[in-house]
Amino acid sequence: MTVLLGVGLSHAARDYVNPEYKAARRAEVTALAEKYAHHAALLMWTLGNEIQLGADTAEAWQFVEELAHIIRSKDRDHPIATATAGVRPQTIDQIVRHAPSVEVLGINTYGGLPDVPSRLQATSFRGAYLITEWGPTGHWEVGKTAWGRPIEQTGAE
């Protein structure tokens, strides 16, 4: 079994201009890279999960790049990824521009799964991607009842 070693990052844009937050994450990533860079179960590194849901800023993606450099200084063998909520062209282009060391995109998607390849093709990203979350169609992607509640898929669907 191999794993993606995930480093949790904030969804709050203010944290990416906060020296204390950034220092703590640098220390965490340095320690993780020193400990796990050569671990047999490590498949790749993942920096953040859906951080664009609140922190889709140049500062956030530049910090992801900084953390990627820390990892790369200790581990030249494993790819570095980040995971996004769906394929939002403006987010993907921010990653390409500000975090070019991200080699793999993790795409969290539900009902939009069939459109992932064409939507990624329309961005400037040309690396590999993984579907990192998938399941029943999301509550935001389905019809609603007359009183505004999402209509969930049945087990058969």
C-alpha cells in the first residue's frame, strides 16, 4: 500500500500573510519531509485540500510553492500535488502561475466527473491529475424540492 501524505493547509486567506501560521507550517513540512522522504509507503506529497475555498490568492499559492521547495530539498523522488474542489480555471491558472512545483493535481469532483478532462484541457495546466474525491452527486449539483431541499440520489442511482 502507498499513501499520499497530506499536509493540511488553511482555507483562510489571512493565514497566508500571517508569519506565525507560515512558520508553523514550514516547521511541520520540514519535519515530515525529513521523516518520510524515503519511506517505502510514500507515493506522493499533497499540499492542501481545497484551499481555494477561501484562500484562492497569489499569497496562498506562493506559500504552497515555498512548501514544495522545502519538500523538494529533502525528497527528489516523490511528486508534489495539491487538491482542488472541481476544475475552476482561475484556480488552476493560479496554481500554474504561483506554484509551478505542483506536478500533480488532485481533483475533488462528483457530478462533474465526466467533464474533468475537457475542463482541465481548457486551463494552462499540462501535468498529471488524480480524482481524489468522488461519490454521489453533491447536494449543490442536484435538483431541489419545492421547499428548497436537495433531492438526494437513491441507492440504485
